[in-house]
Amino acid sequence: MTATPLEIAKVAALAADSKKAGQIVLLDLSSKTDVCDYFLICSGENTRQVDAIVDEVREKVSKNCGISPISCEGRESLSWVLVDYGSVVVHVFRPESRDFYRLETLWGDAPRVDLDLA
């Protein structure tokens, strides 16, 4: 069974939430671009937390969806790590990088998906 892009995004969101990621936002880009269907955007307060979030996302998506990322970029600096699953791109930011790049504003007209994270 192949996971849908939305299922992959939700597994990634739960994984990020389990590592106390901040401001988790899922944007539905399916009608906005051919690049991917979803952007999952979240923040880690420091480099160790960013690293832990990325590891957890990769582990949980692999275990629950049976896929590995096409690429993972930014692990060197840990200010913005991008984990690319093709249809889903996970962005884990440090707060200052998130404020600088403002992806939610750039894609401000994209619908937000309610993740129902408690």
C-alpha cells in the first residue's frame, strides 16, 4: 500500500510534533504548483532540536509510509533543513531563518490543512 501525499505529510507533522516542533503548518500547494503537493513547515528552537525533528520525521515517514527522502539539504548549518519526499517537502527552520524566508507569506494564498495536533 502506497501512502498518499496527505498521509505522508500528516505522518511527518506528527513526528515533528512529537519532538516539540513549533508553529507546525501544512500548506496544500496542489493547485498552486507542479513542484509538490504539500509544504510542511515547522520550527526548532536550536540546532539540536532541528536535528532531532529531522531525524524523527525521516524515521517515522520511513516506518509508516515506506519511503525515504529524495534529498535532505541543510544538515550542515541546521538553520533550514529541507527534506524532500517529492510530493511533500518538509521544512524545519530555526526561528530566525523562518522569519527571514517567510514561506507561509510567500505561499499565503495556499490553503492550510488542519492537522488537529493537540
